[in-house]
Amino acid sequence: MRKYYTTEGDTTAKKAKNAYPKLALCEKCVGSYVVISEGERTYDECAKCGEDD
Ligand SMILES: [Zn+2]
């Protein structure tokens, strides 16, 4: 089970979508991102490692 996290991406990007991308991340990978806020749980695969249980 992953969760959606709003993360800090390219803060110089003009589009909020790029500055603060919303990613589905597993518990292992979320530690390597700066998390702005935590969202709902999801069955989507992890955006970083592809974990999909
Ligand atoms: Zn992962």
C-alpha cells in the first residue's frame, strides 16, 4: 500500500504541478523526498521503485 504525497520538486518551476508534484510513494522511498503534505492511500505503484503489491 502506498500513499499519495505532495513533494517538493523543482521549486523554480512556474507550474505548481512541477514545483510540488503529487506522487504515490512507498514507505521506503518517501524518505528521499521532501514531503509537503500527505494524502490518501492508494494501490498505485510507487513512483520511484515501482513497488506494487
Ligand atoms: Zn518505493
